[in-house]
Amino acid sequence: MTSPHQPLLNLALHQRTALVTVETARAALGIDADSVLARIDAGLLRWSWDVSASASPSPSTPSTLREIRLWARELIAPELCADLDPAHAIRLVIGLDRDRLRAVEVAQLLLISRPTIMRLVAAGELQGPRMGHAQLVQRPSLAAFLARRLISQPLVPA
């Protein structure tokens, strides 16, 4: 909550920015990082993903190291995101309508480094061919990765 002496600032992001870090979310919301994480864990910020290369493969056993990314659209206009199903939201987050994305594009989207992309490929989290020195990521692989890493995703019985 802001005081009357502390006006809200308009957060301008580049139009291609889909995901933001916890630090950006805390600046946008005017709360500390622990409060952002508490909102995520409580399901109050529904569209958030753990993009860590060391994330646990199972939501029931979370990793101790999380690299959280939140959908900027939910911070800016939550009413536009409230009724979306995960598959539709993920399509909107990925944006580009191509079968393959370059690793650098995926790194920019997820706000992670190219070496992290390579670790995710090596771990089988992302798939795609190498074209010379360039790593490509198949769109379905990226969508599946985001579906697995959606934090608010309910647990599905085995």
C-alpha cells in the first residue's frame, strides 16, 4: 500500500518483455521480495515460473534455489490474465509464432544466460537441434518446459 506522499510510478517495459524478475515485481508492487514470493506461493500471483537450471523435476519436492519469473502482463493488467488457462497463457508469453527459437531469444524471454539455456538443453528440459554454433529450441519443448515450471500449477495425482 502506498502513502499519499509516495505516488505510483508508471512502469514502462519494452513491448517484447514478457517475463520479469522478482526484483522488477517488487519495484512494480512496492513490496519486498519475501512478500512477492509469499504472494506467488499463495497463488495470488498466478503466472510465475521457476526457470532455474537446478529446479526440482517434481512440484512436490521444490528446489532450494529458485529463479522466479513473473508474467509482466499480470503485474500491469491482472484483469487480462485472470481467466486464462495455462496453455493459452504460455502461448501469449512465448509470443513468436515459429517452430524453433534461437537460444538467445529464449534466454531473452526467460531472462537467463545462454549457458543456463545450454544446461537446460543438456538436462533434457529443452530440446532442439544445433545449427553450427547456434542452439535452437523447439517451440513445443519451450511450451512444455513452461507448463512444467508453472508454480501455481495444481499437483496432478500419479
